Amino acid sequence: MSSLVKQVVIFCGGLGSRLGDLTKQIPKPIIPVAGKPYLEWQIESLRAHGLTDFKLLTGYLAEQIEDYFGDGRRWQVKISYSREPKPLGTTAALKRAEPGLCQRFLLMNGDTFFPMDYTQFLRKADAEADKVWLVAVPARVLGSDTRRGNTALDEASGRVTEYVRGGRDDLDFVHAGMFALDRSWLAQMQGEEGVSVESALCPSLIERDLLRAFVVRERFYDMGTPKQLRELDEFLTSYRRKLK
């Protein structure tokens, strides 16, 4: 696949505190899931769609992630790192990594699996490269996870008209934590500690009609809680069988 997006940037620095004892000795992105570290699943899935340049934003127990993946050659990809010295929040972590970012990149969390067609998403994002694109999922398809929507959008055009970080009962879509964007947008971000990328970018983009959504009608899986981790393990175990 040829795309204007040349790099995948993955947040891997969180404490994973909701997983309790599981993350006291190991960082959340490399907790074993369906037989191998979760982040390995994520990288292999993205590589299958032609994405081979990765920047991992590490922090908590960073050495374990960096030692396991190294430079990525074992997976036939290129991996580099930006390590935060303390928990900074996603905006500050991304700004810290800015010198090593490609012009256009895919930004996502290191604890979320998307069984989606990345090719279609990137094709859409390439067609309107002057916009920032996110992935949105209908709240009703998110399985046993009861989630309030946090995003309002016009499905015909993809225009995002509202984003509410904490969610609201009358919003039908959930932003799945993935963006395709140009590095130039980082100039709008001050890099304040403790501020999310969504909070730093979305309000001004919506006001200027520059935020678009690609709707995926399958659920995504994250591993924020023990229950979600079990569901992800079950899904990836089934997914692995289909690959054989």
C-alpha cells in the first residue's frame, strides 16, 4: 500500500494502573495476550497493511519494551523510540517526540486492537490530507462494554461536529483513539503536561471544520481493565486461528 502516511506513532508509556498487579512488573503494551506480547499483535497487524516505520512513545518500564522490540528488524519493520522521563500525558509525550516524526503519521494507543481495513482509512485520509482524520465506532457495537458516545458527526461527509472527552448519552459515536495527521498540526499544541491530544486538538479543528471521521462498524478491543483484557485475549485467540 502506498500512502502519504509513512509512520505509525504509538503511545506506550502509561502506567496501566487499572490492571492492578498485572502491570507492577511489566508495562501494559507487552502483557501476554493470546500467546505473545500485545504490542507484537498490533505491529504485525499494521505491517500487514504496509506500515513498516514505527515510533514507540515509551515511559513506564520503558526498558522492557525497548529491549524486546529493539530496532524492529525481527519483524521486518523499523522501530525507534521517544522515552518520557516521567508521566507527561499524551500531548507532552507527542511534542517530545516531534523531531523524529515523519511529515504524515498515524497516531494510536498501545493498548487497543482494531480489526479494520487500514488501507481504506488511509485512502480517505490521503484524499483530504489538509484535514485531521480520526476513527469512530458506533457506541452500540462495543459489545459488553457500556460506553457513552463522545463524538457527533455527519456520516455522509465525515465532518466531526462535536467531541466531548468524558462522553455524553446523546452522542452516537466513540472516537477510537486513532488519528491520521500532518506533523504541522503539532504547532497548535503547547505540550502542557497532563493534557490529552484530543483536548489539545479537537475543539479548534471542529471550530475550523478541519476534523473528519472514518466510521468503522466493528468494535475495537482495548485492555484497560481485567475484563477487557480477557475479551481481547479471547478475540485474538480466535483471530490467530483464522490466520492459520
